[in-house]
Amino acid sequence: MNHLLGLNEKQKSAVLKTEGSLLILAGAGAGKTKTITHRILHLVKSGIKPTEILAITFTNKAAKEMRDRVFDLIEKDTELNLPLSFNERPFISTFHSLGVHIIRENAQKLGLTRNFTIFDRNDSRRAVKDAIVEISLDPKQYEPNIILSLISREKGNGKNLASFSENVGNDYMREIIMKVWTKYEISLQKEKALDFDDLLLKSAELLEKDKSIRMYYQNVWRYIHIDEYQDTNKVQYQLVRLITGDRKNICVVGDVDQNIYSWRGADIKNILSFERDFPGATIIVLEENYRSTQTILEVANHIIKKNRNRFEKNLFTKNSAGDQISLYEAYDENDEARFIAEKSTELIKNATNPSEIAVLYRANFQSRALEEAMLVREISYQVLGVKFFERKEVKDVLSFIRAALNRESLSDIQRIINIPPRGIGKVTIAKIFSGMLDQLSSAHAEKWRLFNLILDDIQKKSAIEKTSVLVKFVIKRTGLEELFKNGTEEDLERLENVRELATLATKYDFMPPHDGVAKLLEDAALATDQDEMIEDKPAVKLMTVHASKGLEFEYVFISGLEQDLFPHRAMESKSEKRDEEEERRLFYVAITRAKKKIYMSHASIRTIYGSKQVAVPSEFIFDIPEKHLMKEEVARIGGKVIYFDI
């Protein structure tokens, strides 16, 4: 079995265990993706049809990596000699893309069309804000983001509006949420749209209520793989159980020690209870790490062993011992940022690719000082979270396509009806949206007709043209190209962005036209921070620890290691003990991103909400064995700041 070469014994066991329930406890850097991909290859080589295999992960980046690896393994296997067409491949996607697939195939049962609109978070936030205003409340007092998060949390727990409304009682806040949610649902229904959470909730409800649909998918996907199982919430768990059915050919991969998303509904009990849910399940622990040095792993093991809610494991490696952990005590956040920028400069001068340097922080506000320090030293950097698909001009192009395919998408029509400017005022728009077209003046009726002609042309092109060709057509036909060409320097930058969208769209050109454009719109709506990380751009990466999950870098800076910042003390914490365990898991994730060396830092004084506060070093620092720590000190020679090890 040539496909087993290069696997360690534990990985081989996981690959060969094809029937029944399997839990793979994979430590950080233990080769879980390699194990899953080779397991899928083994299933195909054992006679299982590729289309009978389902693999689900959480991010588009992880799904793409797994998809590319699996397809490459299958197509290059000389024994198989099995070139895969688009419709003959294993189904590998994120949970949300799986939801889109199920809903699109059963759209009519939900009162939707196949071209239903997916609200991204900004769309949802706007609709919730409108709902708050509609029930005569102040959005400044009732923050739309918070209300949306609470609705999202309920949907993640498998509750729809009806089930939530049953338990409102005399709770004032729950009553407010119910009223906003009701208006929000009306907006979604009016536009034939679903939000992020609906993609999972509606899929699970569909499978639960309709036995024929449930049996269909159970027969389609006979072998199921779930990556990052520790991050599943209740509705994802339900979806997995419904698709698995009685066959129970399910393989889940996860690591309790990397469960860091309880705040968005991830339930650690899902992985801890796997043996109860699937009696007779096989458990295989992957402990050999291929990423980090011995020093990094010893520190990680030492940190995480304090947690009680976990499966026992001990990461080890055949790699060298490597460098000690560097620790710098800064005066304030600006001094800390200066240290990080200077060390980054030093690493880059010593031939380190800037992309292999990551600066991690607990809270987003910490990036300001870091960015300033990078700018001063002219270090190329990239902050995860500045999303390409959220740029106005990019959203405008996508809105033209969405509106052309779904004329009931009123939010998209409202967004683009005056782009470029057409002289259609608020009163006219109100009449159009109210269906009072007969009350429009002849001039406004003509403008509305010409606007619809644009949408008609886009709709026709979407049925026959490749996705990239369609995007280019939209840019030209709508007048955006002409508008940006003759505009300011900023407009020219916008033109570059929409042209970049056309370039990006080429990756969907191999698909049939309708499918290609649907996938582009889906990916745009479901894009995450990690999807925005340009891997070939030589830039230092700045991100929260949460955003770093699943990534790896040669050099990692962990900043802001102070009590109440990291570990963070959340006011709304249900349990101090649980809070502490999750914060320790988060620190563990930060440590295990590094391949070669870690730099840690903390400040004596930190400005928070405009006031300077004395900061206490994080308890996590004191959990690190002294032999693995090396203090960095600062000296000033001839006005130049020099950092050195002691």
C-alpha cells in the first residue's frame, strides 16, 4: 500500500479504520489533514465511490487545502488511474457551504429559489438595525451587533423564532429580541434571503422534518468526515447526526485543547461525549508533532496540563530542541510595539520571509500601536480582518449580480439603483418598493426601465458566460468602469479592486455558468478573515489569536500578556473556572502556531479606553518553566534602541 508511506503508525491506524465510528484526537501540528486526506484516498482505493464521501471543515481555507490535497492524491494514484470530473469528486466543504448545497437542492420546499440571497454579516446588521428603528427603539441603546449576536446564538443552539418566542415570559430583553427578530425575519422572507445561521438551521430542520430528504442524503454520503469537531455547535452537531443516520460510518477529528469558540456557541461536550453518542467508537490519539521545536512543545504541554476538561495527550517531536522563549517587559504598548517591529526587521534582514512572521494579540484594539510601529519602520504588514469582499465597490458589483438573479433582493436593488448616479430620489425609490410604479413620472419610469434593462442583460449573460467574463461584463455594462476611470486617485484604486474581483472569478470558470456565479456569490457571503490573507504577499501578519487558529509561522510574537487582557476576564462569563480553561486553551493555540521561535511581551502600563492603567504580567508567563525562558533587555546606544538577550 504505497499510499501509506510517510504515515506514522497512529496515522496508518486511522487511515485503515474505515468502518464504524472513529474519533481522532489530533494535537497541534500532528498531521491531521494528511491523515484525513489519506483516509479518503484509502476509501476510494477500497472501492468506495468518491461521491459517497463527505468531508466538512470550518474555514474556506481549510476546505480548499483539503479539497486540493484529496483530488491531487486520487488523480495521481497510478493504481487507481481515476481522473475525476467535477461531478465525480468527494464533497468537501465548510458547514455553511454544505447548508447552501442542501437548501439549494430543496429550495422550493422552503419557499425559495435556487438563486436565493445569502445575507452576509453586514447585510444582517443593517436589517437588524432597521428592525430596531421600526419598533421605535434607539440603535445606540440597543446595539444592532449585540442583538444580532444574540439571535445568532439562539439559531446556533437549534432554535428558530417560533421556539424562542415560546419561552419569552416576562423577560424584557428577550421580548425586545423577539420583536426585532420578528421584523428581521420579515425582511429575510421579503427578499427571499437567508442569513449565515439559517444555512445550518434550515438544513437541519429540513432533514429532521422530511424523512425522504434525510434518507436521500444518508444514502448519498455513506462515509462522513468532520474536521475541528471540538468547534461544532448544537445545530452543526444535529446536522452531522442527521446525515450520519444508523450507518455510523463517521470519522471526526478534533482537539479539546484547541476549543476556543464557546463565545460563538461551540460546545466542547460534543467531542467529550463522542463515545457516548457512538458506542463502540475507536479512539486514536495523534501526538507526534511535525511543526514545532521540542522547546515549544514542552511549554505547550506544560501550559495545557492544568486544564481538567480534556483528553490526556502529550505532544512530542523528532525536531531539534530549538531556541528558548524570549520574554520582553515593555514600558507601555508603544515600547512593546517598537520591540516587535525591531525584532521583525532583524528577522527580515536575516533572510526570513515576512509572511513567516506573525504578531498575535488577544483583542483587536492592540493592533493600533503595532501598525504604527510597522509603518514607521516601513515594514510591510497585513492585518487579518480587512475583508476584500466588504469593500464598497466590490459589494456593488456583487449586488448587481445578486439583484439580476433575484429581483426580490430589495437591499441589493436599494444599494445599486443609483450606482452610478441615475437621479432616482428617495420618494421615487419608496414608490418603486411599494409597488406604485403607475405613479412614477415618465422620466423616472424611463430611468427605472433602463436600470432593469441592465439587470436583464446581466441575467442573460450569467446563463451563458464564464464567471470571470460575467464580472467583466457587469463592470462595463453598469458604467462603473467609466465612472472609476475618469475619477480621482481613490476611484482608480476602486477600479483596481473590481478588476481584482474579475481575476478572482477565474477560479470558477471551469464550472457551468450558473453554478460558477452561484459559487462566487456564496464564497463572497461566507468569506472569513483567513480567506483574506494573501499568502504570497511578503508581509508580516497581524491578527488575533482566534484568527490564527489553523495557521503556522516560523516566528510568532504573542503580545499583551497581562492579567485581564490575556487571560481576558469577560464580564459576562458564566463560570470563572470555564473562562480560565478556555483562555488557557487560547494561549496553547498561540504557542503551537510557531515552528521555530516565540517572542512574548507584556507592558507595565497600557492605555485602555483612553486611560493609562498599571498592568500585571499574565499568570501564563509564570506557568512556563524557567529553563525555557530568556529575557530580552533594551539598551540605548547613540540614540539607537538595541534589544539583547540575557
